[in-house]
Amino acid sequence: MTEPLLSVENLQTHFRTPDGVNRAVDGITFHVNAGETVAIVGESGCGKSVTSMSILRLIPEPPGKIAGAIKFEGRDLLKLSDKEMRKIRGNSISMIFQEPMTSLNPVLTVGRQIGETLRLHQGMSASDAEKKAIEMLELVGIPEPGRRVKEYPHQLSGGMRQRVMIAIALACNPKLLIADEPTTALDVTIQAQILDLMRDLKRRVGAAIVLITHDLGVVAEVAERVIVMYAGRKVEEAPVGKLFANPRHPYTRGLLGSVPKLGSSLTGHEERLAEIPGLVPSLKKKIDGCVFAGRCAEATDLCRAVAPALETKGPEHVAACHYALKEAAAA
Amino acid sequence: MSATALPPGFDPAQIPPGLAIAQPMPDVLPPVKPRKGFIGFVRRHPTMAIGGFLLLLMLCIAIFAPYLFTKDPTALAPALRTREPSARWWFGTDMLGRDVYSRVLYGARVSLLVGFSVAILASVIGLFIGIVAGFNRVVDSIVMRVMDGLMSIPSILLAIALMALTRGSVQNVIIAITIADVPRVSRLVRGVVLSLREQPYVEAAVAAGTRTPVIMFKHILPNTLAPLTVQATYVCAAAMITEAILSFIGAGTPPIIPSWGNIMAEGRALWQVKPYIVFFPAIFLSITVLAVNLLGDGLRDAIDPRLAKRL
Amino acid sequence: MSTAPVVLEVSDLKKHFPLRGGLLGTTKGYVYAVDGVSFSIRRGETLSLVGESGCGKSTVGKSVLRLFPLTAGQVVLDGKRIDDMPASSLRALRRKMQVVFQDPFSSLNPRMRVRDIIAEPILNFGLAKDSADVDRRVAKALDTVRLPTDAAGRWPHEFSGGQRQRIGIARALAAEPEVIICDEAVSALDVSVKAQVVNLLQDLQKELGLAMLFISHDLAIVEHMTHRVAVMYLGKIVEVAEKKSLFGQPRHPYTEALLSAVPVPDPTAKRDRIVLQGDVPSPIRPPSGCRFHTRCPYVMPRCKTEEPLLKPDATGHLAACHLHDLPEAENPLLHKTGATAFRAA
């Protein structure tokens, strides 16, 4: 088997706070193959964004601290110097953020901002960079790219700005694109445009995508493999079809049950939404046992005492639950 | 296989054989013991603690000046003029033979009195004007144009001009600096009021049938106090500097009352040969202003932790 | 749907915000945020107002609440016109209509204890006999939203987002209203917490027989919650119908596109997606004729000049689209198969 493009091993990202150490990400292991789309889902505070920021080492240290290994094309990113890391950011790994307005510089033209990365990483001349910027805008489906390239971010709509962000991210032909809630701030019809664009670009550009999102609908539409995070840990991982058809972890089941599906009124599935009772536990204290035990309807003393390890529950399907194992054995 | 520490009262026999147990993750950072009380406060808000401590020190110096081995700060001793600092005159004597140590300690009274009075007066007046302007468009357009006019004059010039109209006294200094500072405070309050009026909880209060005056006092006023307190510390620091400047140029506190500005003004002529006369009051002024500013920064960070992280 | 009495009736509501500019602050134009909106809600009914950001749905909510003066139109609450009522007499009527806002963090005054927040409408509307009665009512409101009674003594910041939203609902319920306006009330919450609050709102409506105006952009939640749906685009309602009718057979091209754009959490669902081109035009200069004609996949010459009226079909399904004037066989909206997943499913 070929080496994965990115492999994250036992990643821990902790933050020092006056109230104790916040174990935002506490030992997560996953890999991303070249050209693959992997989604990381979870609710706010589960550590999914911190994971993506840690990959690019965008965590301020201190108060943060990253441990573990992040191997990208065989090199451990955590061992690189700041200078080597800068060469990777925006070049072979790039990132799209949620807020297209705040991630663009308001005083520079769109063309300058796309050209910047090209001039920085590929030493292009200013005129070549502008030509390439127009090409990129055309690639991300912005009409009249020749005119738009001279415009400022405030002259563009939200959807357009997100397209520009994608153009910047793709300018240097990255091998890995990290998209942190790329469509959360957008309206549904614009979201549909951007998701279409991302799918289309993936075919054409071939970059692997790590998609960070809380929206299970978006996951179902674009991801190939899904990682479910809860309280700083990975609780389940499976190919998208298997995860939605046969979720093993009670948290994943709860999550899927708590979103209504469009069309419920017609198929007669109008039952109450499943609730996950309680709240996400504080990450400032060490949790004995399973992180989800406090909210899990099926939790036993065993769950509260002994943390379950990730176990293979089926082909390519892992989950961290003592009782998911029994189910699989019975089935 | 099991390296997990089991919780007390849990029977290891309950663990079925072959159970996959997650290995505990190591600590990446040394554990932090959350602390409450005084130590917790200092650790959470170090700037506020340092600023508060220094300001408290100055306050004690001002209050207990007579008991801190001082002499009469106005007693003349022409024979003992311009003595260097020594065991007898800790900060030396000035050109009239007065003890600089005693004068500097008593001078703290004027500075702190002016600083605190201006901060309180300007805040109260500014709060009133700002809230009324924030709620009434007619008042707003008239009052704010006047304030704009006042703000176009540098506050120090305005204070000098006002002092020129009256007799030099601490009271008049306070009034002059307050008038010069009110426009800035009322602008701030007005801005806060306008943004608070858009807050959903204010709209919810309207929907809950709350009368406008009650909304002003129960919903708007308490929420302006936090930013206003921060602003008040900056006003206080600026007022102490303005007082020193006014006294330095002879337009402030009358010479009979020792104030840091006066002492520096009197030492100015001898700056080249006897620098200590200017040096000690200057150091005290700097420390006090720094203390108040640190306190203000600490307060601001405590009030809006998100802002602190961004800066 | 039912014969329950109409509690809230809005007709031809308009709200134009003046755009001021220049040295003298003269009016340079208007933002046509809401431009002629009519609907009514019966007791025990939920009407959802859906649309994308900037379509004016939140402005409708705030106009109905009279949080600012209206430009034109009538709002009748429980038989009384409130759109032109002076503030003093309006205040007593506000009890009948309460609001729950989107942001659980800014919708509660951080300087008031939970008890005082919930007691505010009780005191304002003189609902309690004495202070013990206030406490009793506060406790009851907390109990209704499934919060412990000891929450009353605590501050808003001690609660999580979902709990704070419950406090906001408790405040609204304390006034014993007849209409509740939920302005994106669950949009800011996390998935699992959102389900808790959605279930709570549904239970409360059934228990208390409230009329609800549910303003939201989340179509899946709307479908789950609502009885009827009104779809807004650029300050106008383009379609109003019973839930099943609207989600089953949308009669406006915008609704159709909106429904097809919602990502469905089911990787096996195969749908024909209609991806609308371009962005929503500015509400300062709305397009002539049908406001949707700039993005409509079925645009006809007539759409650019003539504004379609909101007209009912035989089943009472209202839509504002010229396509319905065509013979039925030529109407693309009625003759599509698999345009939306659930119809194929």
C-alpha cells in the first residue's frame, strides 16, 4: 500500500489557561490519501478546528502546545523550522476559512491577493501572477475575471469572496486543501454553488481535501470518508456510506438522529428528533472512561471507568465504544 | 495491558477479558492548578494586580504622608539650599531649602485628588450626556455638534484657556480639566448606548413591554459602566499629566501647595546642575500614571477577554 | 387547515429603510427590505417564513413586533390594529406577542439574574398579584422549559447556549402570549442542542396552543416544525402553502431551487440539483417585474416587465409566478420528476 499523503499520529493540542490545561485535541490519529476527501465532523468545541489549525501549525505557542506527529509526504511537520513551514503553508497545503470577509485583506485587490502566494512561493513576475490570477478566477467560476481581478473584497458578494478564497488556496496547486466550515456562513443556494465548485475542482485539480464541518448534509454530499470527533477525540471513522447507513458509536447515532431530513413530511417520518441529553464535558479535567459516557443512554459502569480504544468494527470502520463491539459480534 | 488508573470502588474483575482499552494520553503541558481567591486573581489578571498594587501604594503615600518621616513641605530654609540627596534629605532640598522628599510625598495628594476627581466628574457628566444623546435624536444632533467643537481644541489648550479665566486653585484645575475631558467621555458613552440599543436583549425588553426610562436604567446603563470604568482610568491618568503640565507652566495649582508639576517647574532652572529636583517628582508621576493605565488595561481585558486575545 | 381563530393578520406590510448620505444626511434612496407582505396565523398554528439572508424575513418579524415604525401596511393582533397604535396603548398589547431571538448570548442582559430577566414581562404586564406570585411564575416558566428552579438565582453567563435559549423562551412564555415569533431561534445552536430546543418548542406549542411565526433559513428544521410555509425573496412572499403541498410540489421556481440546494444527510440520495446562478440582487434597486427573473431558470419575456401576483391554485396553494398562467401541460414546475429527492424516493 502506498504511503498516505498526510498521516496524523496521536496528535495532542493542549492550551494553558488559568483554570487548568485545556485538552482541546487529545490523541487523534488519522490519515488522508492523495486525492481523497475526508470530513471531520463534530459540534463546536470538539476540537475539529484545532486539529486543522494544528496541521498547519497555526496554533500560537504558548499558550498552546502540539505533540504527536503530523507526517506530510513523509516529513514530520512538527519537526520543521518556521521557515520550512512557511514554504508549505499556502503552497502544498492551503486552507479555506469560514469567514470569507475577514480572511481577505480589505485594502488589496483580489488579483494582488491571489498573485501574492504565486510570487511568494513560485517566484512569478507581477505580470505573470496577474495572468495566473485571472485564470484562477475563471477556474472558480467568477464571471468577467479580467474586471474582477482589479476589484476589492468589499465589492464582491459573500459567495464571490468564498470563490476568491478558493482561488487563492488553489493558486499554487496544493496537494492538500483544508476547508474549515467553508460554506457555513453562506446561504443555501450559494452553498450549493460552492459545493458544486469544490466537487468539480477536485476532479480537475486532484487535491486531497480535509473538510471540517458540523453539517452532516454537507458531509453526505462531498466526503468519501468521515471522522467523527467528540471532546477532542476521534470516536468513529468510516466511509461515508457506511457511517450514515450503520453508525456504530452512540454519539454518531445521536447526531444523525437529531437532524431532520428534508422530505420528512412526505415520507411520513415525522417522529420527534432524537435528543442527546446534557452538555459536552469540560476539557480542562481529565476524563476517566469514555468521553461520551456522561450523555450516553447505554453507558454502564464499565464505560465510566475504562476508556474504550478505537476498534475495527467492520471493513474500514472503526469506533471507540465497548458496546459497539458486542453489536458487531452479534450481527 | 491495562495501564489505566481505575477509579476507586471499581472492581477490575468487571472488565471482560480482551476488552480494548484506550491508553491514557500523556500530559503535553505541565498541569495547571486552578486557583481561586487572591492568587487566582493575580494569575488571571497580572496587569490589573500590578497596577492596583502600585496605585494603592501611591494612595497610601498620599494619605499617610505626615507619618512617613516627612518635614513640613513648605518650611523654608534658605541656608540649606540645593543640598544633594543624603541621609538627612532623602531627595535633597530645592532652591528655597525645602525638603524635596516631603514635597513629593505631599504632592501625591494633589495628583491623585485631581486624577480621581476629574475621572469621576467627567464620567458622571459624560454618562448623563451620552445616555440622553443616545436616546434622543434632537438632543443628540445639538449636543454632539457642541462636543465636536470642543474636541477640535486640544484638551490641554482648552484647560489652559479655562485656567486663564480663573484664579489658580486645585478646585479650578479640576473643573478646567473636567470640561476638557467631558466631550470624549460622552462620545464614548453615546457610541456604547447606540450599539446597546441594537442588542437583542434590549429589543426583547421592548417586546416585554418595558418602558423606555426603565430600559435606559436597567438594560443600557449597567452595560455602559464597564467600558466607562475603563475609559475613566485613562481619563484619570491623562488628568494627572494635564495637572502636572498646568502646574509646570504656572497655570495650575498655586505654588504654595506642593504638586509634582510645581516641584518640577521650580527645579527646571537648576535642571543642569541639580537634576534630582526634577527627577523625583517625574518618577512618581510616571509610576502613578503607569499604575492607572495598567489598571485600565487589566480592567479592559477582564471585561472583554476576546479583545485581549486579539490585541 | 383548521377553523381556529386568526390571531395575527398582516396585510401589505412594507418597511423601507432610508439610506442617508452626504454632508446633510439627506435621504439618497431606500432599502426595500419588506415590500408588501401579507399572511395570517391561526391559534395553535406555526407559519414559517423562509428565505436567504437579506430577503427581509427578520425585518418582517421586527415590524410585526413594532420594534420600529412601519412604512405601510396593517398588523392586526387578536382583532386590534397595532400598526398605527400609539406606544402607550401598544405596551399592554405586547403581552400577546413575544419573541425569541437567534443569538443566545446577546439576547439576555448579562447584568441581570435569570429571575429578573424572566420576571420583567410579569412585572411590566402586571400579571402577578404579589412578589411571591412573581417567584412562583418564574419557577413555573423555568419548569416549562425544563430548567431547574435554582437557575433563577444565577447569571446568564453560567449557562450554555442551549440553556440560555431556554431562558429566552421562558421569558417569552412568562408573558402568557398568544403569538411567539422565533427569529432564527435555533440557528446558532449545535446540532444535538438544536434538537432539544426544537422538540421543546413543538411540545410547548401543543401544550399551550400558541401561534408561532418561525423565521428560519433552515428548510429541514422548518419542514419538521411547521404547518404552513411562506417563502420570501427580496422583500416579497413568492409562495405560501401547507407544508406537504409546498415540500411535495413547489409552485415557484425559487422554492424549487431552494429545496434542491439543501444538502441532505443521506449519501445515497440522488437528486437533480438546480444550482441558481449569481447572487441575490440588491434590495436597494430590486429588479423590475418579477424580482426573481434575474436568476430564474424558466424566465420568460413577460417576467421582466410584469410583476406576478400571489394567486391560489385549486388547492389553495399560493404562488407568485407567471408560469401558472400557461396551460398546465406547458408548466415546467408541475411536470418534473425527481426534481427533489423525496419525490423520487
